[in-house]
Amino acid sequence: MMGDAKKILRGTIGLLLVMTVLLGGIYPMIVMGIAQLMFPHKANGSLVEWGGKVVGSELIGQRFDNEWYFWSRPSATTPPYNAAASGGSNLSPSNPKMIQAVKEHISKLQRVDTHNTAHIPMDLVTASASGLDPHISLESASYQLSRVAKARSMKQEDVKKLIEAATIRGFAFGMLGQDYVNVLELNMSLDELAKKTPH
């Protein structure tokens, strides 16, 4: 009986060691190697470079407060868009804290764009489930168009073209889901155009 127990124990420990090496070492290295070869941009965090410097990631939102930039969705993390603290607020729509936060976001949007009487899209005043969403809806980008154009002394038609160029269509060739815009990339295209435009 004692010999059988030792034999089973040795087999169990041996299997544990083999599986640890295979699944904890070799397999992850193979997957990482394939990812680096076939999808290096995505495997390295979908980093965005501008002017030779990494300015962010396509996957994580950033805070924009200036009137001449398109604003991202609010973030539920502290500090905002903190990937290490990803997660929603978990507050219900009827929660007083949620209602107050939405009112504050609405007030801020109206304060910087006093002449805009359009309906404020929901994603401009509420955070996403992760709190890190780098995208806004096409409706949210359109809502901010006049403010950004005015702040940059640009024609609305020119800003609209940048929005259209940055628009990512929904799934299944746009038939499923809604169209959306990556805020960082849109703002970068605005700055790039400003560099090329003579003053």
C-alpha cells in the first residue's frame, strides 16, 4: 500500500512538472512567437506612434479636455483611463451618484458649446463597461464637430471629412452594430492637418 502511494505521488508530481513546463513555458512562448511573427502590432499592444513617439494605444482611451479636440467617453477608473484599474462603476441608472455624474458631463459639454442644441449622445456622458473605451459613436463625433471646427477656425466640411475617414464600420460590412470612431486617431489627424495648413 505504501509503495503504491509513493508511486502515485511520484507520477502526480512528474505530471505536474511536465504540464507546468509545457503549458506554463513552452506553449506561451510558441503562441507569443507566432503572434510576434504574424501580428506584431497587435501583439505589442496596438501602440500608436506620432512624431516618432508612442502617444497611446488603439485599445485604451485618453482624456481630452481642450475645446479643439474631440472628447472621449468618460472613464470610470481612477485616475481616468487607468488600464490597471479597468472596470465600470457598477452604478445603476437610478443611482444618485450616476445621475450626478451624468449631469456634470452634460453641464461641461453645454458650457464649452453653448450654441449646440442637439441631443447629447449617451456615450458622451456615461462610461463604458471597461472604463477604457477608446471609441465614441459616430453620433458623438458629429455632436462635437461644430465646437472643434470653431475652436480650430476650420470649415465644418473639412472636419467632417476627417471624421468620415476615421469612422470604423460595424460588423459584417456595417450591417451589424453601429459605426464608431477612434478618438485618439481622429485627434491626431486633426493635428496632422493643422501642421500642413499654412497660417
